[in-house]
Amino acid sequence: MSRHLVAALAIGTALAGTLAAPAAASPVKEPRILSDVTLPAPDLAAFEPGIVQDSRGVKLGGVGSGLYPAGREGEYWMVTDRGPNGEPKVNGEKRRTFPVPEFAPAIVRVAVRHGTARIVRGIPLKKSDGTPITGLSNQSGHDEAPYTWDGLTTLPYDANGLDTEDIVTDGRGGFWLVDEYSPSLVHVAGDGRVLTRYVPKGLGLTGAGYPVRETLPAVFAGRQQNRGIEALGISPSERALYLAVQSPLANPDKKTGKASSIARILRVDLRTGRPTGEWAYKMEDVATFDPAAEQGDMKISALNVLKPGRLLLQERTDAVARLYTVDLRKATDLLGGRYDDPATTPSLEASLPADVTVAAKSLTVDLAAIDGLPGKIEGVAVLDPRTIAIANDNDFGVGTFDANGRLVDTGIPSRILTIRLPRPIG
């Protein structure tokens, strides 16, 4: 058994049991920040030499899309999303822009020591032949059309492109990632080569330079744009992965998805990539969660497996984030049923039926109540039953571009914070 799997099993055992240590003389009553570090931000051309030709002044960012312990204390695996991108209006139309289209989404190992952070390793994602992939949109009609930095010129679609959003290790030197485009589950070797990409049935993704298998429920292809699979957790004892879609599916249409509060959680056998369970999850009402936002702004961005059927899941808007303990054991298993059929009317997202029991949940950590936390928290890692680490997605600092196409950086840094909780998670 690998040391990564042993470590994961040890965390799971600790979470499942009770703490034997005596109570502290002065117990912590509120969550407390133990450390707060800013990550280095090298220029993208320096971070990916030979891949990025012109960074347009963009620095490494977006690494807080995922966060997972790397085996050594204070070290983490992180993952970027598809790379720097924007959504300016051109002639009244919003367009998805890629200022550095050659950027390869990357796995990043970071070490936090003595109040500082350094990048230990960067692993660009690659096709089977070892050439780097991009973060460009995959399919016309399914994904947003890609444009150059100014939104004036279309870029080619790339069937290999990935919009990666979370990461765990596979216990054998490789990684599992999730992606927003298809949406998909992606198995990656230790050198960054994509081993297999698992996508919804009927997607018809062709032309990729790595194996693609249609194993996920067809209905998942109806994700909202830029709202695919965002959260990933691993359960070594079940030999399973748990995935959560960021927002309710656009099922049957975008308007339904934006108004809905019903998201989906999927369990997948990590040996075959085939689903073994699926559940409905009811997100919070935005009116009480974040009154300044709309229901369509609610997202799921992180997931940790505490023990079989029990998860720690994050709901957020860009400004507010909270962690919930989720129990799937008495929820209705939807896998293979009528709500996996996109033709079912009304859809699960449009109207929750009386015979579907959603996953039970309870508020565990109110991150919004902790002063000093960054916005857009996407990475959450459980270090022990009373300690978590979190990371933000700074969107590569993408703000606006000047007349010469150089970035005017937002100045928002990438950060990792370690937080001590007043009571154990479990």
C-alpha cells in the first residue's frame, strides 16, 4: 500500500473516531487562523518555459482551485483552472477570452514553512505523447467560443482542453482531477500525462490526444456554462471518488438551472471510472446565505470525504463561504433512474419530487464569520479533525488589459490559510 493511501486512511480513521487527548485548559471557542501565507506568482512564461511564449504580463494564479495534502507537513498539491480568461463585452456580447491561449493547466506542489510559501514543482498537463494541452474550450455548441485577449478574433477549439478545478492523489504517484467543460473526471500520471478522461454518455468528444471514456450519466452534460464538476474527494476505504457539480444543471434549460437549488453528488469507482451512486443535494437559499447575491451565484467548490457516505462540503458565493457536514446514507440513490434521463419532465432541477430524499446536512464551519479570509475560496483540505487549510482562486489577477494587450493586474494574491477549529469535524 502506498504512503499516500496510508496517510489518507489515517486521516479517515481519525475523523471517524473521537479524540483521546485531554481538553485544553483554555479551549478554543471560535475558529482561529494559525497561518496565512501568500504564494509566489512568477510570470507565466517563467513558470512554463517553452510552453508560454507571451504571458501578456500575467503571473501564475488560479492555483487555489484545488488543495490536497502532499504527504509532508506543510506541503500541498494544488491545481490551476484553465488559465487566465476574461469575459468582456464586445458589441454588446459577452465573449470568453484567453489572453494566454497556449497556457497548459498545471498541477503545483507548494511548501509552506515558517510563514512563507514556495513552489516546489509545477507539472503542466499533457497528452499521451507528452505534448502540453491547453485550457481552451473543447466543442462548438457545447462550450463557449474562445477568443483572443481583446475578444475580436476567434481561437480554435481544442478537444484536449481542460478546465480543471480540484485534485486528490491516486495513491500510486498520480492524480485525479475534475473538469468543468464536459464535465469530466480525469486520471493523470505523475508526469502530467492524461491517462483517461471520463465524460458523460453521449457527449461525443472526439479528437483528443488521450483516451476518453463515456461513463458518467448523460444528464451531467447539461451543466451550466463554467459550472461543471468543481469538487472532488477520495474515500480509500471504498476505493471511490465523490464528485459534486458546482451548480444545478441547466436541465432542461439555463433559466431553470439559475433558479434551482438542487445540485448533484456522484460517487465513482476509482478502478473503473464508473458511477456507483448519485444523490440530490439542496443548496442554501441565497436570500439568507448572502443577501447581496442571487440564487444562481450559489456554488459548491470543495469536498472532503470524512468516512463512507459522510462528506465535508463547501457552499459559497464569491463573498461568503460555509462548510457543511453531509450525510448521504438515507438519501435517495438516483443513479440509473428517471432523473438521469435528460428527457424526464419535470426535471429534478425544476421540481424536487416527494419521493426523492435529499442528503442530510448541517453547518459545521462558518468561514464567513472568520475575519481576514479572502474571497472566492475554492480549495479546502482537512489536515486533522480540528484543523483545515483553505485556498482562494485569484483568477490569475486578471482585471483589464491596456491598449498594448498587457495585463493591469487586480493585485489579489493567492493565499493558503491554516485554521484551527473549536471542535472536531466528524
